[in-house]
Amino acid sequence: MLAFMPAEKYPEAVLLDLDDATTTTMKQLAYRKPIKVSFLDPATKRIDRGAFNGLFESVVEAKKEQFIADLGASSNEQLPKYFL
């Protein structure tokens, strides 16, 4: 939900809603044709490094100048461990 307002202001930006609860974002921004990509392992709720890397590789390939990211608690807590 937090990503909605900046996404409205910057329609050309790549929007990354990286938390578990993306239903609101998916509905409110349906006109932008969002693609849901899960990078959390459903069994462990931990970041799947391959899926996560693939997501960010596709973001780089988009060659956009602006990115909006809503991390959410489940992802935010794990990111420091991911980068170690």
C-alpha cells in the first residue's frame, strides 16, 4: 500500500512491492499490469537467492531511471543477512 502514492506520482518508475501482502497494490495499480513475482520460499519464508537475484537482474534490464520499493517487514528483516 505504501508504494501506491509514489507510483501514482511517477508512472514511469519501476514499482517493487516486496512484502508478503501485495493484494492491495495489485488491485489499486491493476492499470499498470503488475506482475507478481515471489522470492520468498513458502516453506521457510526466507529469501530464495536465485529468485531474488533474478528479480533484480530483470529490474536492471528494464533500464528505467526511477525505482520505488516497498520492502515490508518480512523482507526488510532478512536483507542484511542476504548481503552478508
